[in-house]
Amino acid sequence: MLYSMYEAGFYAAQPWRAMALAARDFWSSPLNPARETDMARSLYAGADLFANLTRRYGKPDWGIDQVQIEGRPVAVRPKEVWATPWVKLLHFERDAKDLAAAGRTAPEPKVLIVAPLSGHYATLLRGTVQTFLQDHDVYVSDWVNAREVPLSDGAFDFHDYIDHVRDMLKVLGKRPHVVAVCQPGPAVLAAASLMSEDKDTSRPASMTIMGSPIDARLSPTVTNKLAEERPFAWFESNMIYPVPPPHAGVGRHVYPGFVQLAAFMSMNLGRHQEAHRQYLLHMMDGDGDSADKHLEFYDEYLSVLDLTEEFYLQTVDIVFQRYLLPKGELVHRGRKVRPERITDIGLLTVEGENDDISGIGQTRAAHGLCLGLPLELKEDYVQPHVGHYGVFNGKRFEDEIYPRAREFIRRTDKT
């Protein structure tokens, strides 16, 4: 019912949005002699804000067509190289001639960046991808919105996610590297454990796990406490809704992205309200640059996808309530997951000092599970003065975190 009400609310607001768009165009028109008055700017700003708050935020474009390498522009082309109904594996191909002109002729490490499947699209990692493209052959898991997957394509759960990670690593070939950003950490560690035990030739040469709930019992955050305090039945009853028409996945039971977004925004509601107030003031003052930065951020932040019922509920159960992986009790397809069997996969963990999603120690816990790894293949780093987002994006990521990840990948590379 909630999903249907959300859709009904969206369509009900469209006539008002059309009027707001008309008002915005009228007061910003170069033919309007009152355009530069304070009144016109105020009316334009209010109409623009309303129009943005009532529009549908679809999946953003990647917008990566080149990267700077050794001071030279190198063309980049995203190419789908493997897919299921649930994910598209994108290869960000760098132009060979441009690479040669930049002095890069030798093959560079292949890196699979596993994007989180937790509400936002993989494009949230745009900055992460651009940074890694400077020195690596980059692939990214581009997860599909569950509301767009027909019921005929079946279910997708936590164990399917582990299988998908394994399959994507095999596409990359012999001993690639994997970077798990936030939510994928437990699944990536499980996949690596199984591949290591199988002596799979595509098992990763290194894992970089960033801001991830490997053991959510440590330094619990507001998110962790909510998952722990509520009974499992509460999540089943209050967080799952059927997809309404006209979406392709009509009838599929999902955890809606807008519910996840509301939860995220409620954690910092005052900050978001102030950001929109400042945006309104920037528009009234004619400060287009600041307004554009606001729109760029919220175009990404407000773009969300739905998760399947089975994946969401199993994640709550396995990762945030029963803690099966750190307790050594996770079983995948009838096999016990044994991180202690990993012996030759480098492990780098990265945490943010001010992370309010995955607290300090939750990611580092992976080292205590990988008992078979020698110390020279383990590295842990805590980045001062950054929150969750800053672990994988922004200036401190580019200047302080990424160089460590790059050197660790080079040191453990098997090619």
C-alpha cells in the first residue's frame, strides 16, 4: 500500500510541478523585463526548488568519457561485458593509443569495484571509478533496480549476490583485484574464501574492503542499533512492499529505495534542510555555481533503487542480526564459509574516523577472520576526519586513501 501511495503522490504532484516549471520559465525568461528584480529571483528560486523536489530521479549517467593520466587526457568508454537480470558488469575501457601517448604500454592490474547494493545506484562511485582509472583496468558492478526486473526472472538473495561476485571475478580472468565499497564487504569476503578454498584461478590477488560491516557488533552506529533492536518480523512487516504498475517488476516484493532514502535523510535531516535553504538563497542571489554544486550532489543522492525482499531481509538477518560471518557460522549453498582458508589474497581494510554507517573496527574485523594470511599481506588504514562517504570519494580519498590502495594492489599483483 505504501508504494502505491508513493506513486499516487508523485502523479498527483505533477500538475503542480507543471505550474512550477511554467513559473520558473516565466521569471527567468530573458524577455521578462522584471527578470533581474529581487521579486523575480525569489519567485524563480521557489518554483525551481519545488520542481526539483517533485520530479522523478532516474538513474544518473556515469559521465566518464576521459581521465587524466600523466597529464594527458585518455578517452574512456564504458562497455557492458557480462550481465544477468540483476547486474551489468561494465568495463571502463581506456583508449590504447591515448595510454601509449601517456607512456602506459604495459598491462595494468585489473580491478573489479563491487558497488554497494543498498539503495543508491553504482554511479555513486563515479569519483572512485575515475580515480582508479588513473592506474588500473577497471570493471564495475552496475546493479539493476529490482522494480525493473520482471517476476519471471526469479528471486535474488544474499547467496545469489555471492555467486555474482564470483562470476564477475571469473570474467576478469586470472588473479584480478577486487574493491568492496561498504555493503559488499561480507559477500566479497565470502566469495574470496570459497574461491581460495577451491584454488580458483580467478580468486582475487587482493581485496580492498572500505567502510564495510564485516562485524557489525563493533562500534555500533544508529543503523546497526536499529537493525539489532527491531525483531526480524518487524522488517518483514514494515519494510517490504509490492511494486505497483507501471514498472516492469510489478508484483515483486521489494524494499523500496525511497524508504531507504527517507531513513538516510532522517539521520541528518537538519543538514539536508539547511542545504536546501542555502540553495534557495544562492538562486535568489544569482549564485549559479553554488546552486549547480547543490543540484549535482542531490541529483545523485536522491536517485535510488529498490532491493529484492529476499536480499534485503537476508542481509538484515545474516549481517546485522545474527552476525554469521564473524561468528564463523555462514553457510553458502551447503558449504561453510571459511575466511581462515585464505592464504594468498592480500587484504587492505579502510575505515573513516567519523563514519556513522560502519563504525571503527567493523571493517578491520576482516583481519581477525583471515587467520591464514601472513602479516605482509595484511594492511589496515583509518582515515582521519572523514565520514562514510569520504572513505571512497572526495579529496582525502584521492590524496591519502587511494595512493595506499594503489601501492597495495601493485605490491600484491600476480600478473
